[in-house]
Amino acid sequence: MPVPSDLSVRRDASSRRRNRFGPWLALASVLSVLTVALALAYWVWQPATLRIAVGPAGSDDQALIAAVAKAFDARGGAVRLVPIETDGTLQSLNLLGAGKAELAVARGDFAMPADTNSVAILRRNFVVLWAPAARKGAARPKIMEIASLTGRRIGVVGLGDANLNLLRVILAESGVNPQKVTIAQFGIDRISEMAQDSTLDAFMMVGALDDKAIASTIATTARLRGEPKFLSVDVSDAIAERHPLYESEEIPASAFSTTPQRPDDKVDTIAVNHLIVAPASLSEDTVAAFTRELFTVRQSLVKDLPGASHIQKPDTDKDAALPAHPGAAAFIDGNERSFMDKYSDYIWGVVLLLSGLGSVAAWLRHYLRREERSENALHRDRLLNAISSVREATSLDDLAAMQSAADDILRETLACHEDGAIEDGDLAAFGLVLAQFHQAIVDRRAVIAQVSDADVAAKPDGGVLQPFPISTAAR
């Protein structure tokens, strides 16, 4: 049978192919899994970088945000903060709306981009209205209440429309026609000029109660124009009801000076929040992490920046005028999602991806071993054809040679099955052919033995049966 020598050569070639591709396939599989695991770990644990628009340059807001960013970096937490300097709230909100910043510092009564949520309250700004006392011999009487401002001239600190609109709301709700009041606006750099303007009958500033600029301006007007009369916004509750962005508050006694006491009693007023805001589309997990970091570093900043003590949690009520971002609300209300809640979808995605990679690797392995499968099919066909050669064999030596060749084929087939080159179905088909081959060997061996015994019995001299010729094809 012309199988043994050819089979030996092919077996060595197949073994070399297995040895060549096997380690590389294993290495490729390990590297694929490792790459996916590292990418997932990098994505999960990489700090989020948030750009925050704040201004103007040199303001308390900018100083506070810069300190917060530095504190975040020092902690090495889950969030990095990158301040973007702007010329004020309006530009900050424009950058937020354009997607050039993830966060912005803005006053709550400004026009916000669509779907903007509050993340934290940086401070609460109070409206401070006061009128200088009438000097002795002055033609105009001393102003005692907001209703007396009709026909008067009011100096307002702040060049934007926010303070102007707020004053008009207060005047209208207090029964004063805003059109009958003259308003002069002054920048923060012109406060001294405003305090010295004797044509002004009243003044208005908006800021935190511990704002040194407010206390300084009140002291200057008191020195130049007489002790101030603080004007109470008696309709503050009604304003807060009709204008949800404003809140009814009180200025406590001695808020601006203790000696003399300014004011000498509590004063009703309106407050508006100064906020950190973010688009609703910003990741809840990212906003929750930012909020957690912010309230963690708040106390450590108070020593150098007293204004940090004003940082508060936003209103998480569903009907709030400016709703809290879901991420901030989750942190504040203690409803943050667990690790599995956050990443279960991604974990299952990775499992499916790894499963897909495994399928691809299996296909690749199957493809690379296509030659081994073809050779195995040839081995099976040769084994099947060898059955007829077995039935024509004339000696036990021929049968032993055929059996040896069949053993080589079996060894090669089992090795291919172990490596995955052939499947269980192919192995079962091969087993069926091998069983027939072995049965043919057994039957032919019995026939040869019978013939040998008969010849020995017929020749007393012990002659040996001469084998009849075997064709080359049979071999």
C-alpha cells in the first residue's frame, strides 16, 4: 500500500504548521483580551476633565474657581477642572450653550441656554437698597420707603441688564412705575464716583452679605451724604411667588457694620442665586463626581477664601425654577448608582465582545487549518481504499505494513482533532472507516492463516506456501 511513506512526510508538515500557528494564535487571543481589559479600565478610571467658564478676570468667582480646580488636582480624584476665563456671565453662558464648556458660573436670573440645570450654589446675592439721609436744609425730604422713589434718580452698580431688570421688578411690585424713575448704571470700577454723585437719591447693589464692596460703598455714602436709610422690599414674598428665580430673604441687623449698626434692624429683600450650571446632557455620573469633589474640598478652601463657605447644595425639588442636574440631585439625595448599576451594560458588552473575539479566533484557527482538514479527508479516503488492498493481501507482513500505516493515520487524525482542525463529526466518520479497516485486517489474517495451515497439512515435507503476485495498485 503506497500510503506509509507519503503519510509520514505529510504528518511532519502538518505538525510543523501546528507548531507554527498554535503559539501565535494563543498569543493573539491573550493580547486581545488584555487590550479589551486595559481599555475598559482606562475608560472607567480615567479622570473626567470639565471646562468651566467663569469671569471676569480678577473677580471673586474666578479666584474661587481657580482654587477649586487646584484643590481637585491636589486630591487626584475623579474630576479635573479647567477654568476658561470670560468677560462675564453672558459670555460664560454663550460658551456653555455652544458646547465649548461643560460648566459655567452664572447668576440664576440670566437667560440660560436650553436644558440648563443647576449643579451648586456658589453664593446667594442679596439686593441692598438704601437712601442717604437728607442733609439739614435739603429741599427734598428723606426717602423712607420704596414707594417714595417715584420721580427719583437711583444709582445701580452693574452694567448688564440683570440688576436693571431686577430693580424694575421690585419697583413695579411695590407700586412704583419704573418709567418714572431715572436709573444710572455704574461699573464696579466706578463705585467711588457713584457714591460721590449728589444727584442720586438712592443706591442699589447686589451681592453677598459679606461683600466688602457693598460695606465700603455704604460707608462712603454715609460719610458724604449722611447715615443711610435701608429700604425694605415689603413685597418680597409676592415677588418670589410671581418670579420663581428670585427668593424672599432678610438682611440681618449689623450685616454691613456693627459700629454704627448698619442696618439697625432686619430688612426684607430679594435674593438671587449665583450658580454653577451645566447642560442636562452632561453625564450624570460625571456631575455627581464633580459635586462630591466640590463639597469635599469646600471646607479646606474657607481659610484662604471665606467666600467658599457660601457654597450650597442646589434645590432638588422637581418644580424648582432652575432644576438641579440629575447627577447633582443623585449625590445630594443619596441616590447615586452603584458600580454594577453604572457599568453592568458595559460589562455585558465586554462579555459579548470577548465572546465575539473568541468566535473570530475559532474561525481563524479553523481557516488556518483548512489544509490539515483536507489532508485528513485524504487519509480517510486512502484508508477506505486500503480495505480492498487488505482483502487482496497474501502475507501477514503486508497486513502488518498496512496496519502500521493505518496507525500513523490514526495518530495524525487524533492530533488534528486535539488541535481543533477536525470536528467530532469528521472523527466519527474516520472511526467508522477505521473499524471497517480493522475488521478487514482481522478477516484477511484469518484467511491467510487458514491457507497456511492447509498447505502445511498437504506437504509433509514442511514446504512453505508461496505468495501469489500482488499488483502495484493494491500496494
